[in-house]
Amino acid sequence: MSGKNYLAVDDQDESVVNKKQYAEWRSFLFLFQFTKGHRLVIGVALFSLLLYSVMAMISGHAIGTLVGEGLAKKNWELTKKWSVIVLAAELLALSLHYYGRKLLTTKASFVILKIRETLFKKLSSLPMSFFDRWPQGRVVTRMTHDVEGVEAFFTASLGRMLNAFFLAIAAATAMLSNNAGLGLILIFSMLPALAVILLTRNKVNIINRRMSKLSSSINSKLSEYIDGLYVIRAFGLEQWSERIFKKKVQDHVETTLEANLLYAWSRPLVSFLCTLPIILLVWFGGVKVMEGTITLAVFVAFTRYTERFFGPVMMLFREIHVILQAFTSAQRVANFLKEDSESDLFLKGEVFEGKTITGEIVFDQVWMGYNKDSWSLKDVSFKINPGEKIGIVGTTGSGKTTTISILSRLYDFQKGDIRIDGQSIKNWELLNLRDQIGLVSQDVIIFQGSLRDNLTVDPSISDEEIMKVAKITGLSRVMKKSGLTLGDEIKDGGANMSAGEKQVVSLTRTCLLNPHILILDEATAHVDPFYEKILHDGVENVMKGKTSFIIAHRLDTIKECDRIMVFNQGSLVELGSPDSLMEKKGVFYDLTQAQAAL
């Protein structure tokens, strides 16, 4: 019996490849919106490439006249004249090609920059439920590998593809206008090569999707192992992790080899088929020259036109894997950008922006589930008065963290309503609401940078103001004991800090925001008695005048709370003062007795 899969299926998985996914051309139309502000210059670049194709055909005609009418007939004056024309046409074509490709590449780089900025902005606007379903490595792949695939197309392959398209159209037009019969023969002789490209296109697309999916899987597993390196080392799981990671890499290698095998026979075949026009030109064109139906000048010009015609087809096949990979990447980027943001899910009705919270909180028959299969909160109702200190207790998975998560609008709820100061939480502007709710979690995130950077990124807050708050929270004592200053460098994840130091930093960081609602989620769970005392004193100072929630497994840490909420299996089963709950001898009493017996 297989367990539930809580992760979203990769959008390059064949089982969902046609669901919620843009067609290739629609993906690029979607990304085309990012060319706004650069379209005029891109248009000039495309026009330059078009003129390059025209000049290339003029050069071909001039070479034909030079050979057929000048050199063949020993007309040296005509030879000199057409030599100058050929040279001028080639130089002009080269200049137009360089100018067009340079403009296109430059503006494409700006477009990619805009896409990258939009992706990062999108990343910061996605709801927490998105990151519950998407592995970290898959998100990183969207931000790096997939954007690089689109970038490779826009900055290189697009120019070559458009150049090849214009050349092929110009060459076909020139051949048909000079000799329609011979032109049609040569054009139709390219159909076998085009047929091979079209027939292998779907297979190449499937392989590209599989490679993208496996690349994402490798990144996910690598990110997971780096984050869990401490556990891997502690349990001696190096060989186990290496074995699983090698399997992921091997799957990618096998798919790459499958792609190489496909290219190994298809590319030589297309190269051979692309020589058919030259063979047919020599055969049919040579006969027509001997019959006098066409001149030598036309024959030489056709040789040049044919080169310009089958060259683009060869280029298309050489670039087909890059182009199709770009299509795959464009689909993934477009799908990522179309994911619902928090503003799509949360903001409804009238929006209260800039309003100050006083701290009255009401849960009115609230139901919440992280997925459709089960409820994490069931019909929860309570009222908290401004300035109250509320303890939240219950067994693991009872709904404690879920309650504060939906209060902070990190997740949405499905039924009922939550009101702050009499207004539905759905009517509060998200940033304004979160600015006034401070959360101190047991899992502290520390970024690499100075201690000051980890406390605030607001340059308007002076060091004196920071130290004033640090005195209230106890951070100043920690800094004095550890010899820390605001300018000292902190390693990624706080590797050069103890658990207690990190927790005091987290408390100070929250207090600098001066929140009106304070939430402490097991803030003292992993600290020693010295830091626990500092945190306890700091918390007491910070909570004065604020509506506060303290989630705790150790019940002695909430004995000074005004009231305690007791959760069990998603329901609020008890609410009252510590003394009244002990007298009631219900769930809270049982939890207290169980801890006392340990």
C-alpha cells in the first residue's frame, strides 16, 4: 500500500504534461510581455536580419553574373564591376548581420534580466502552502536552470533561427523568381530532411522534459542532503545518501545517453538529406545549362541560393535540442509565474491598510485543512482581549501551530471567520497585518552577514535604538558574555552561535518591529538554563501591554499566563485560567500530571 504523496507533481512529468500547461507557442507569447520597452529596438534588429538575407541573395545573384557573364566570357570590365558589387554586398550583409545580432542579443539580455527579477518577486509572493508542495531543489531549478535555457534561446538560438528563417525565405523566393521549375525541384528536395526533423521532434521533446525533470530531482536531493548533512554525519549515512544520489545522477546520465543515441543517427541522416539539393542542382541544372535553357550565371547563382537554403535547415537541426529545451524551460517558467500568489488567495473585500491593531482577537467557528483529505482545525471558537497573555498547549499535531499560522495569514482557512479588532482578517492588508504580528519560533533562521543585518535591514534604525531594545530582550547580556558587536560576522545558519544566542537574536529581531501581537512558538525549547533565564526575562519585558500567545510543551513555562487554550486533535477542548483548568481535572490536568511523572 503506497503512502500519500504530499508534493506537487513536476510539471514535466508525462502524467501531467498536458494538464495546466501552456502550448509551446503560448509560453513564448506569455514571456513576450517582458519585451515591453525593448520592442522597437528588437524590431530594428529583426529588420536588419531581414535586410541581411536580402543582401545575401543580391550577393548570390552578383556572383552568378560575375562568373557567367564576366569570367566565362572573359569580359574583364564586367568582371571588375561585379567583383566590386559582390564585395560591397557581402560587406553590407556582414555589417547588417553583426548589427542585428548584437542588438537582438543585447535586448534579449535585458528581457532575461526582467524575467529573473519577476521570478524572484514571484518567489517572495507565493503562499507557504506552495513551498509545502514544491521541493526546494525544484524551485531552485526554475530560478536557475530553466531561466538559463530560455536565456540560451533568446540570446543565441533565436537570432540564428530568425536569421535562418529569413535566409530560407529569401533563397526560396530568389530561386522561384529566377527559374520556377528548377526552384520547385530544389525546394521539394528538402522535404525529406524536414520530415526527419518533424518526426524526431516529439521524441526530442519527451527526452528534454525527462532531462529537465531529472535535473530538478537532482537539485532537490542535493539541497535535501546539504540541509541534512548534520544528521547524515551523525548516523553514518554517507554511503546511503551517496547511493541514492548516484541513482538520481545515473537516471539523468541514461536519459542523456538516450538523447545522444538519437542525435547520433538523426544528425548524419539530415546532413545527407541536405546534400540532395546540390546533387539535384548539378544534375537538373547541368542538363539545362547544356540545353541552353538557363545560363551559366543563373546556374552559379542557384548554387549560392541552394547553399543559403539548406544551410538554415542544417542549423535548425543542430539547434533543435536547444530550441526544444528552451520551449520546455519556457513552459516551466510560464507555469511557475502563473502560480497563485498570496494576493490571489488572501486579499478579498475591503482592505485595511495602515490601521493599528489594538489586540482583540476572535475565532468564530474556524475550520482549516492543509489538504482536502483532513481537517487540522475543527470548529474552533474563542475570544482574546487586548493585552492578554494566552498559553497554547496540546499534543503534537493537535492544531497549536496551525492556529497561529492562520492568525498570521501564513495559511488560509476554509470555513468560519477570524476577526481582529472587530474586522475580518481577510480585510486586512497582508504586510500591514504581519508587521504588527511578531513571531519567535523554535527554528531560528540566521543569515550570513553582520549581527546588525540579522537584527534589522532598516538603515533608519540607529545602533543606539538597537542596543536599547537589546537591553530589554537580554541580547546586550549575550553580546557582553560572547564578546559580540553589531558589526561582527555571523555565519550562514548561525554556525558560530549557540542555540540560546540565536534564540535571543530572534526575540530581539521581532521586538525591533514593535509588534502589537506577539507569538512565541516553543521559544525556549532548545536552550540551556542560562539562556532560558535571559529569554524568560526578555519575554516578560516584551509582552507588557501586548496580546501574546505562548505555545509550549513544557507546561511550567506558561503558568503565569492569564488563560490557557488546550487543543486536542484539531479542536479547542479547554479554555481558562491555569488554576481553573487544574480544578477541572480535564485534558490540561492530565498533561500536567503526565509531565510531573517524568
